[in-house]
Amino acid sequence: MSEQQLRELLDKQAISDLIMTYARALDRLDEALLRSVFHPDSQHAHGFVGPSSDPSLPSKPGAPLDFVAFAFDVLRTHTRTHHQLGNIFIDLDGNDAYTETYFSAYHRMRAKGDPLAAENAYDTEMDFLVGGRYIDRFQKRDNVWKISHRTGLTDWMRVEPPSTQGFYDIPAELLGQRGPEDLVFRAREAYK
């Protein structure tokens, strides 16, 4: 393997890791982790059009000024989410890379009456499922890859009544959690 081929493999792995980090950050509600995948001047067009991550902007709940604030406003209106990634295509071009990543995402929407429910909430909890693709430009700056532009395309979506038969029979310690209570944040300690 040539040095160039090795460099390309390492670059593609770094980019793939960032794409997966994005999904983890959303599902675990980890704002710092989500901000870490974007360059400071990154732009977004996926439910929100504007800066991806600019923590200096004075966002507040209901008035997001960057994508991360927008995403967390939306995610709080759901009790659970699960983002699954599929095909990842990476076209390297020096310190730029252009990617297409297939995703499918599950969201359990809060019902009307829940203080954290969205304005468009239904009378009951609902399952919102969506599939699409992230079309990204990554840039390597100071030898670090991050997203410089993301556009999210929607290929399909569904909203349907929830089906949780048997879900609440699963022991609490085996249910995925948002935030630091999730096992992924304690795995090193738990598996000693």
C-alpha cells in the first residue's frame, strides 16, 4: 500500500467517524459533541438554514440562531430518537471531501399536554420516521476534518401511532437513555 493510499484510508475513516459522532450526539443529547463535528463557519440546510454551530450567537429555546440550538429545540419535543446510518460515499479532493450518507431516523413525539411537546403535537404520542441523505462538504483544516457545509435531503417520512408492545417489559438498565445516564458513557467503568 502506498503512502497516498494509506492517507486516503485514514482520511475516509476520520470522516466516517465524524458522521457517526453526529448521530450519537443527536441521540444522546450531547450538545458539546454535536458542536465538535462542525467547523466554526460551517453552514447548514436541514430543517434550519444558517450557521451550523456558532455558540457565540445568543440562541434561546424557541429562538435558535444556529443548527445545534435548533436541533436541541426539536429533540426536546421527543422522548427518544434513534439515527441509523447506512451507505457512506466519500469523494476526497485534497483537503476537501464531498460525502453522501444515507440515514433513517426514529423519533417518539411527545403528546399534547406534555410541557415539552411541540406546537404541532398530536393528542397522543406518535412515531415520526424519516429517511434521507446528508450531502456534506468536509474540510481538513490544521490536519482536522470537520463538516463545513451540510444539506439534509428527505427521501421519505411517516407519522404513525406508536407501537411499544413489550418495550416497557425490558429492564430499565437495558433501555437506551439520553445524556450521561446511557451505558455508552459508562462502558469502560462498567466492563472492568
